[in-house]
Amino acid sequence: MKRLISMIFLSSFLLSACMYDAADQSTASQIVDQWHQAYKAGDWDKVISPYDKTFFKERSSEAWLKELQGYVETYGPLQDAHKVFEQKDPRFRGDYYIYGYTLIFEKGRLDETITVLKLLESDELLIAGHIIRPKS
């Protein structure tokens, strides 16, 4: 009987953990989708707002925004963002949700990798990494 109770407790714990991860994955996907929509619309305040402050240690938010606007100037408006992959990478600091996209502009395509971080000590999910490169 103790074994059955232990198994029930353990399975309910594991099931709740899986549902928690699924909720975070869904929220991370929403953040990326909202970012793409803001970028398409040219809503630069919304484009910059979901980034973790550590993202701007290497370069300023103004420099990053200028780079993002430069893609629109060079390639025209963003038409679509086609998801190529997604993965979850649990680490010591928290869970990283990594997405790969092909950004389809009016006059070209770029590869994008965008990483959303959920820190262990926080409920907030923020963009912690973002790379955009010409399509190889």
C-alpha cells in the first residue's frame, strides 16, 4: 500500500512538472511571436522591451535597435518569420528556450536564433540572446 501511495505521489509530481514546462514553453513561444509582430509593425518600443538587461551588456539597446532597423532599410519590410527549430535547454541558471527562424523580408532572407530565458528565481521570461545573420 505504501508503494502505491508513493507511486501516486511521484506520478502527480512528475505530471505537474510537465505541465509547468509546457506552460513556460508556450509563454516563451508567445514572447517570440509577439516580438516578430512588433518588428513587422515597426513598433520599436515593443521590439526592445522583452530583453533581459544582461543582453545589453555587450552593446547598448540603441545600437541593437539601430541594427534591427538597418535590416528593414536594407531588405525591406519583414514579410514572415518561418520557424525552423525550437528546443529547451535546462541549465543551472534556469531554462533556455531556443528558437531558429528564417526571416523573410521583401528583398531577402536572414537566419535568426532567439533565446528566451526563464530564471529559476523568477517567473518572468525574457529574451536573453538574439542573433540575426545573412542566410548562408
